[in-house]
Amino acid sequence: MGLWETMRARTQPKRNHLDALFLVPSAAITLQTALGFEPTGVGSVCYRSAAGAAFAQTQDDVLALIRDDSEAPEVTLTQDDFGFTWLVVAGDPNDMAGLCTDLHAVNTTLELNGFEGGLLCSMVPFVNPSGQRFGLTYLYKRGTFYPFAPSGEQTRDTLLELSVRDQLDKELPMEPDLQRWLAVWKAPGL
């Protein structure tokens, strides 16, 4: 930040870095070996839908883009209690690269068509043999990741979240501000 921005008390917003999604497959290997967590094969993009034909066409284009692949994963749309749309991709848990490519394509298509203001996050859930789950969450507007580990209806496992952060801080741009680690209750796949 420059002197002029400081004097005017204006800061530049942190830009997303969607290509960081392509780092998730290698982070998944770290999670498997260090903590025993496996990918579920599910991933999702959360966004606020916009009114109008342009958004409907863009959303249809995104769905067609993913479904037109000969080995297309299952793609569904759901709404959460807060009015956000979740585009959920469910495929082979061993194809993390394909899943991350699909999530990147959804984010990029919405962004390029002018709907980046509605993008909230992308999530890739992981599970261990005892059934413990967490979602590796990418904050679109910050360009960073954080783990979200629900342990009950309105409780979270902060110890697991911090363990995941510590394991991945050299591989992924992790969100340093813990207050931005949003609780994403009832996220698909968790």
C-alpha cells in the first residue's frame, strides 16, 4: 500500500488467485499421509444467484461445461438456509485434479460473465476412517484457504482445523485471520 492510499485510508482489496485450486491435489496427499484424511470426491462452489436471463444462461453454461465430459461427474444445484446456491460436483475420490479443474471452471465462468461479486467460496471435503470430516474451504474474495470442521450441529473442531492449517501452510495460501474462518454449516459433503 502506498502513502497516498494510507493517507486516504483506502486499501486495495486482496485479489483471488483461482489457480491455487490446482494446488489442492498435492495438499490432499499431505492430508492422507500426515493426518489420515481422504478426499470424498465431492466439491462445491457457493455463490449468490443473480436475477435475470444472463445469470440463468451462465449457470446453464457452467452445468453443460461439466456435464459434457464423457466421464462427467454428477452435478447438482442446492440452496442453503441463507439463500446461497451450491453447485455440487460428485465424482471419483481418486480424481482430485479433475474435481479441482471443474471447481476452477465454475468460478472462472461466473467471474468472466460478470458475476464475481456473488462468489463466496469453494469447498473440498475430506474424511478419515473414524468418520471425522472437514471442508478445505477457498475464500474467493481473499484468495486463501481455511479448514472448516463441524463436530456437531453448531459446534466445530478447532483443534482439527488448526492441525490442518499447520500441515498445509507451506503448500496452500492459508487464511491468516482466524475471524475469516467462516462456519459453513450444512455445506454439501459435510
